[in-house]
Amino acid sequence: MVEVFDNATRAQGFELRMHPSTKRSATLGGFMAGGHAGIGSVNYGILRDRGNILGLKLATIEETPRVLEIRGDQLATVHHAYGVNGIILEVEMPLAPAHAWRDVIVCFHDFMQAARFGWALAVADGIAKKLVSPICWRLARHFHALRAVIPEGRHAVLGMVAAESIEALTDLVREFDGALTFNHPEGAFLNQPLYEYTWGHTTLQVLADDPSVTYLICIFRGADPLEQVRLIHERFGEEAPLHLELKRINGQMAIEGIPLLRYSGPQQIDRLSQAFEELGVRIANPHTYFLQNGGMHKIDDAQIAFKRARDPFSLMNPGKIAGFDEIDGAPGGAGHIKASGWAY
């Protein structure tokens, strides 16, 4: 379990660089095989960035199974491949110095001010942080346990900041005319960590109230990511209110957007995806189970060759790779949706 491992390393003064919002139930192998980023990515980038996974041991699915040690760039053949290449036995992850983290919420009257504050906090190198998640009011209103600390109509930035950085955070909040409404030790409020309202958990919190909701995954990068956020918010904020996550990708700060919307059909998803991309926003497709159609992971000849060599009978998660081991009659999810993606 990720939580058990992280707690053990904290006892030694260290912690995982990043972990999923499902830390209390996830395994390290599952995070490595299906995860992309998480709490800590604002500092260390995404899992695919070199050095964020050190190595793993993989059991092949051959007539005579072997145990392989995978390291370095070859890890890309196994990471985010959902177990198609073998059985993950061990994962070696890097650590970072542990902090006494505080769960914090900062509220704003204007969503773009919340987004600008989130960016400023993310790039404030002197403030030790682990999570920066601006969330518009239309989504945050579904956080019932937090309604007392997110006033009606306010947009919220959920975060984790080291105890020694709270004074600096307070000054930054004042600079952006925000209100620090929540400040507790990590997980102390109702025995639930604040990160369980961020990343994929934001969607789960909203779905608990409205099962008709679905989502997109997009990335705001380039010269002015905040301007891209502004355009999307102004043009589509009513239909697709925004939840943002600040994270680094390959050394550069970026904003992941997870707009939530009431699903009305595939034409809606196609229309929004095309409109976002016309504004320079990159789209990943979360509505397919084919690896190469999602846009978050490259499937190339090297990966197919790795799959054939380690799993020659295609027993591991069959049907996951389009054009290779598709299952007759399976629809492949919404694989038709164009995904410009952001894999590199």
C-alpha cells in the first residue's frame, strides 16, 4: 500500500516525492502502472519524467517466466501501460525530505484570481508546497464536509503547504486579496486528508451528487497558460466548470485542467475537445481503454516489441492495445475522439 510505504519512510525523515489522491487505498505497483502524476507533482513533475521511477522488477508471461529488472528509459515501456507487459513485482521509488504538511484552503471572489494565485504559489520556490488545486465554486459546492470553510459562491484553492511556510503563504494570500479559511495539520480535519478533494477525487466528489457528470483532461502549457485558462473559463465555464491542478512537466510548470460537464452525447465531447484545441489547449481522451488513444502515453514499435517478447500469448490485460490484441466485438471505448495529448 502506498500509505504504508510512505508512513514507513516518514519515520526515517523522508517521504515519497509524489503519491496519488488514492494514497490510502492504492498500491505502488498500481500507481506506477496506471498513474500519471499526483500530490507532489507541483515540485517533481509527472511520473514519466526521468528519475521519478528508479526501477522495477517484472515477471514475464512466457512458457518459462523470467524476472527482469527494468531501469532508466526502458521504464517507459511499463509505466502507464496498465499491466500489459508482465507482472510488476517490485517498484523502486525516490524519496524527498519529509515535511510537517498543513492542509490549507484559500478562497476568492473571482475564479481567475484563484487561478493566478495558484500559479504564483506553485512557482514560489521559497514556499514548500505539495499540492495546488484551484477549483471553481460550481464544483467546490459539492464538497459538503468543507462547506463551512468555502463560503457560498467562493472559488477555492486547495493546497498542502509545509508548516514553516505558512507565514509566507499568508503574505501571498494577502497580496492576491484572498482569504485563508482553512489551516489544519495534514489529515487532521475529520480524519480525512484534503488531497481527497483534488485530482481524480474532485470528480468523485461531484459524481456523488450528480451521476450525469463526465469530464475532459486538458493541459495548459506554452507562453501563457493562464490566458488559455481565462479563455476556456469565459467561453465554456457555464457548460464545463474548471478544476485545475498545478504540476511540472519535463521541468516546466503547467496547468492540468479537468473540466466537469453534464454529458449530453459524444457530439458534445467532440465539440468541446475541438474548441479547446483551437485555443491551443492539449486534450487527452479519458473515454477509451485503448492505450494509444488516450493521448497521455505513446505506444510505439519499441513498446509493441517489448509486449510481444514478454507476453507472447497476449495474456496480460488483452484488448488494451488497438490494432494488436483487440477483442472481437469490443467497442474500444470512445476511441474515435481526437486526442492531441501531451506525451513526450
